[in-house]
Amino acid sequence: MKIEKNWKAFFIALLGFNVLFLLSVMLFIFWPTSEVEPPEKEFIEEEEGAEFTINSSKENLTELVNAYIDKLLKDDEDKYRVSFEDQVHVTGTIDAFMTEVPISISLTPIVQENGDIILQTEDMSLGLLNLPNNKILEYVNNRVDPPEWLVINPKEENIYIAVTQMEIKSNFKIRAQQIDLENNNISFRIKVPNQSLGL
């Protein structure tokens, strides 16, 4: 008799947990997606100084970006990795449902007229869940603390990188000039403001 009561209590608790989990997932999927405004565009041409063009490769950019991510997010365990191939691929894990869930995002870089970059999502997955791209981005946005120059916009399904507003110790200004991953043609413009040289 006691075993039967325990079994019933366990079954009711399990059923309640499953219903709660299902409702949470449904609420997450159908809750309206918030729209985020990208930062106001800056043009480094407006500042006096000398400009230089730097050419790079996908391999060099991959190494540089991952080193920057490790330092920015204090990611000593390589939890997040970025690779530049025919597209930009971001892989990692985020804490969800009391466990670490793998995430994979493929993006296409689009250089803006002022040198900022929009990464437009092409394909993404959150574990085995087949969720809309905007919901996955919203979930990621709520669980990471990006710098001011990086804006995740779930409604537009993209990531805006205000390259021109990145803070660099040397006080140099950077703008993307070309990102052609298919042909491995990547170039940036670097401006050295006159004030940095004491002029």
C-alpha cells in the first residue's frame, strides 16, 4: 500500500514537471521577439589622421578573433570558438535546462558603408531543439554579456559588430573594407589619429 502511494506521488510529480517544461518551451517559442537598435554609425574618415590598409587571411582572422574572445569573455576553457571558412561559424555551449547545451551558428558577413559588419544568420542549432533562429539568438542574448559595440538583434536574425567603435589601447580606429571569405580576400582600414602621435 505504501509502495503504491509513493508510486502515485512520483508519477504526479513527474507529470507536473513535464507539463511545466512543455509550457516553458511553448512560451519561449511564441513569446514576441524583441527588436534591438544597432549603435549609431561612426565614420573614421571624419577624424584627422593617416590611414593604412591591412590584408589578412581566414586563418589569421580566426586566430585573432578567438584570442580576443578568450580575453573578452575570460574563456580559458575554449567554451566558444569562431572559425572563418566559406561562412563564419560560431560553436560553443550555453547553460540551459540545468545542463550545458551545444550551440552552432553559421553567419554571412556583410560589410557596411562605414566599415561596421553585420553577421546575418544562415543556419543555427541549439542542442537537438529545432527552434526558430530568432528565438535561439534571443536565448543567447539573454545569457551572454556582449560589449557595447556588439549587438545581437533576434528580430532581424543578425549580429551587428560596430568595428569602428571597438576600444583599442593604441587609440587606432578600424573599419572593415572587404570580407570575401570564398576567395580569402579580407582587408581592413586602420586610421592612426594625429592626436595619438602628439600632432
